[in-house]
Amino acid sequence: MQGLKVASDTETERVFETLKAMILDTRLPTGTPLNHSQLCRDLQSSRTPVREAIRKLEGVGLVTTVPHRGSYVAQVDLREFLQIVEIRLQLEPFAARQAAGRIPDGTLDALEERLHALNRAAPTEEDFAALHQIDGDLHHAIGVAAGNRRLDELMETLRSLCQGFSHDSRLRFDVMVDEHFALLRALRDGEADEASTIMYKHVRGFGEALPRLMGSP
Amino acid sequence: MQGLKVASDTETERVFETLKAMILDTRLPTGTPLNHSQLCRDLQSSRTPVREAIRKLEGVGLVTTVPHRGSYVAQVDLREFLQIVEIRLQLEPFAARQAAGRIPDGTLDALEERLHALNRAAPTEEDFAALHQIDGDLHHAIGVAAGNRRLDELMETLRSLCQGFSHDSRLRFDVMVDEHFALLRALRDGEADEASTIMYKHVRGFGEALPRLMGSP
DNA sequence: TGGATACAGCCTGTATACAATCGGGCTTTG
DNA sequence: CAAAGCCCGATTGTATACAGGCTGTATCCA
């Protein structure tokens, strides 16, 4: 399940960070049940830190607990998904605006490089996964550059909660790649308005890939 | 410290809800240390539920814990306060837009009633407290009417985190009352754009009451 | 054969015991 | 008298024991 322990002041914090990372990068996919004793074994810990870490994740919103039944990696239904997209529509364009012109060239170069490496003509399973990864890294780079840690973490959580629906957006592969190129350019050139607009369309398109319509801009 | 126990499936949840309510309505003000044994006594519980509730509140962002030293009701510094206001500037106008025309008349009437009861000429300590209370109830009514539970809870948390700075906005008493009246009217008439704009100015004004300038609309 | 029920095992929720860490006050010493 | 070091009490962090609920299975009855 995992490898070496990471350093941390308290055991609870270590377990929390470990689980959080595993949820965010989908090693623990949406809906995964979190069994105490198994986590104790896998994370080399005892029940108290594991339980406290789960409770903290519950507060963050990444974990759902059903009393006397167990905890699960949070899973949202369509209705909640659309609500989350609405929130993201308010936050992500703003973050992109703030980040424009503030992301190191090296970071942007690397992302562009990876985008170019994708096979747009006939994307394979790996290409989908890679794009998803790039998307995550780009959003994160924006979050960091925006200089607002709370905003960054919030967006990361909301993005994670949407993961259960991301497979529905495969039809948009080509569009998404285009959007990413355009976004990278706007961010590089410091065109805040442009970056914000592209991000809005990007998130909106993601939300609309599902059979529902959203609010207006 | 408090009265009767509230019903709940698990003890942890009960303690969590109790503490959360106490933090949100400032019975537990910003910075208050949360001593385990004292909470056990006051809430008639044992350490495990108390600790788990605290951890969950930590995840929500309402509590901060310093390892081996203790937990405290979250307190933000000026820098973080401004960042939170920036997030609220993205969310609250949107929520107001969504809520326009969807808040029951009775709710709006009651709020307007309470606004009229304030002494605008020479506000006393009670008037300040009452306005703060009205403000909270209005924001909450908007959050509920927006029909997005996650958004509502998020805004409530962010608002709570700003409480440490709300005393600085006393100079704006009269302006705030005006803004509330205007907002109530727009919400009642279903003027979404207007409601959104007023809310933006309202939050922005709150943030700018402090010696710093914010981002642009 | 179908369904209801009782039972068993596992899992979660809670309480408590034990260990580690921190802060404060006292003592000691230059 | 001031500063440094040490010790002790208190509080937090962790481990474990105990209790109660839920699920799934097997059995019994109609």
C-alpha cells in the first residue's frame, strides 16, 4: 500500500498527511473504505492516530463517515458535483488571475513540454492519465502562485471531490489540451483577464461534460 | 459553560456540533485554548470523543493545534485575514446572486425588523452586537437559499475566521446598516445582479476597514 | 422454497492507562 | 543579582482494553 514513513512531529499528523496525499493522487480512489485495523497495519501505527487522522480528513471533506459502519474516501453525487463545480467556477478563475505572470518560467516550460508529449490524434489510456496529472499540477502551480494557501488547499480539496466524474470528460481530451496551451500562454504573458476567462471556460466545460447545465457567467 | 446535551448518534459528533456552534457564535472566542480535561468536564464526555471532535474542527479550519502544547480556537493574522476576504469576495456575491428572490419573505421581514430596531444615531454596545448577529443571520439565510450546502458551510467558516477583526469595522456601523437594507431589498425583489454587487461592496468594505488595500473587482 | 429470525464475528465507538513532552519555578553558580 | 540548568507538575500524544452495533450466515418455520 505504501512505502517509508515520513517524518512528522506527531503520529496523527503523519497519518493524516499520508492519507491526504494518497487520496489527492487517487491512490485511494473515491469510495474506498477505510478500515482501521488495515490502516494500522499499512501505515504502521495504532488505532488512535489513525482514527484522529480520519476525523481530521472528515473535517476537510475528503472522508465521509457513517456511524457504526465505517469511513470512506468521500464520494459526491451528481447534484453535489454540480454545486462543487459552481464553487470552483468562482475560485479558479480568480486564482488564475492572481497567478498570471507569477508562475516561474521553468514550471510553465515543464508543463508545456508534457502537454506536447501527449498523442492528441489517438490518445491512449496513458495519455488520459498524463493529462489528468498535468491538469492537477497546473492547478496546483496556479494555487501556489496565487500566494493564498487557504485558497490553494480549498481548490485542491474541491478538485479531488470531482475526481469521480473526471472519466466523463474524456470526450473533451482535445479541447482540454487546447485550453491548457492557451492557459499556459496567458499565464506566462501575465494576461490576467485572459487567464481568468480561459479558466472559467475550462472548469465550466468540465462541469458541462455531464448531462446538465450550469448557472450563467 | 453550557447546558443540556443535544441528541446525536455518536458522542464525538455531539461534541463536534456543540463546539462548532460555540465557536461560530463566539461563545468560544478566537484564540480560546481548548483544554481536554476541562472540555470533558464541561461537555460531560471523555477524552476520546473530545479529541476526535477537536481533530475534526481542525480539519474544518476552526481550530488550530500546536503539537504537545494544545489546541486553540483558530486565530488568523492580518495577512491571512486579507486572503480570506479575497476568497469571500469570490463566494459571497455569487451566493447572493443565487439567493436573490429565493429567501422567504418572512425571513426577510424579520431581518428588516431587527435592522430598524437599531439605534443608528448613537449605537450602543448592544447595537453593535445586534448588527453583528443580524449580519450573521443574513449571510446564513443567503447561504441556505443559495441551495448549496457546501458553499454555505464554507462561507460560515470563513466568516467565523474573520471575527477577530470585526471590531475594527465599528466605524462603518451606519454604512453597514445601509448596505443591509439595500441588500434585503435586492434579495426580496429578486434583483440578482444588484444583490451580488451590493454583497461585493459589503465584503470589500469590511476588508478595507483595515489598513490595507485589496484586489480589484 | 422463500422468508424471517437468531447467532456469531467483526468493526466501530468509548473509556482508560501509560508514555512523552513542555513550561514554569526553584536552585545553583558565576 | 543575573543567568543557566534542573526538576516537577500538568497536559498532550499513544496504546490498549472494553462495550455496543451492524452485517452476513445459517437455521428454522410456514
